[in-house]
Amino acid sequence: MKEQRYLQKTKILDFNHPTIEQLVLSRGWDGLSDYHKIGAAYHFVKDEIVFGYNESDDLMASQVLKEGYGQCNTKATLFMALLRRLNIECRFHGFTIDKPLQKGVIPAYILLLTPQKIIHSWVEVFYQGEWINLEGFIIDPELLSVIQAKHSEIKGCFSGYGVATKNLADPQVDWQGKNTYIQREGIHDDFGVYDSPDEFFQEKGTNLKGIRRLMYRFVVRHLINMNVKFKRAQFGFRSTTPTTTT
């Protein structure tokens, strides 16, 4: 029997929102097996929600879907909401990552001002009697291709541009019924598992507070997203870059 605490709607996991409901119905995901439900939600978030910085880590899933872009925590929120809408048990695993992992994607002059340890998360999904760690949805395929092309000489371990992996050339981020990772090698603190992102952010907070949070929302994240857009354009990718909003 499924545990309802891993299926509940929360303020952040607002999977009953009309836009999320419409997405699921339009894609026909309700008729899939559990394996393919997980895969459909996973690849939607990985492939169609591009990597970019939202105004806060604790946005509601429907807002992430509306914006069409996200980072580790906001893409995790949307993924969890889709899973729960599809009656797939999932939970939130909180961490911090070391900020050098963000070198390249965050301009150097901004990186100096960021915390040494940055709030991070991945999603654990219960499938065939075990919890599977899913983190590989963070970097969209286009941006991953940019990073691989820019560092084509590296075949093994790599850290930077929002990636920390043992195998940059082939990080194994597609859903195949097993763990996927893209930032795991940059993890510093492990805060353990939570029933929902709401519980985690209530306990640990978000990455920034006060004036820094305001500066990030209205200025800094736009500069970071412009940098990501520039990196994509360098390699001929232009169509799926995030357009930030306030």
C-alpha cells in the first residue's frame, strides 16, 4: 500500500493547479505504466524545462512550469508535483553543494558574493520496492552539450557550469529505472530526506535572505541568466534560453 505522506499536495507541490493538470492530460501520462510515468515526468523536466535561475528556491510547482526554467531546487519541485499527480510516491532529499561547482555558469564577480555552501536537492522516487535517487534532470540537454563541447578534452571527472560528475562525456542522466546524478560530486552537507520541499525550506530556509534576496531577485539572477544565454549562443543554441521575469 502506498504511503499518503509521499503523495500529498502541499503549498509548493500544487499538483492540482489547472496548468499541471492540463499538462498531464494533454500528454496522456495517466495511461502509462509507473516506469513510463516516471520517465515522462523526468524527461519533461530535464529536457523541456531549461536550466536557469528563478527568483527563489521555494516557488510553487505551477510557477516553475509557467516560467519554463529552473535550477536544482525548483526543477525538483516541479518533478515532484508531476510525480504525485501521477500517483507516484516521492520525497525530497536536501543537501548543500560547494559553490565552485557553479563556476562558469555564475560570473566570477557574482560568485565572489555567493555563500560558500549552496542549498541543493534531488528527488527520491519509490519504484519496485526501493528508493531511487534522481538528480540528472537539472541540466537540460542543450546546456549539457554546450558544456561538453567547451570542455571536449575532459572525458572523466569535471566540476563547473552547474555540473559535478565523474564522467562529463557520458554522465548517464536519462531515466532507465536507476539513479541519475549530475551534481553529486559537489555535495558538501547531507540534510537527509523530507516528505516535501515545504518541510525542508521551513527548517533550513533558502539560499538568501533580506537585502541579498532582493538583490538576487531583481538584479543578480538576471545577470546569471544572461550569462547562461551567452554560453548557449556561443555554440549556436538560441531558441530555448530562459526569459526571466520579476
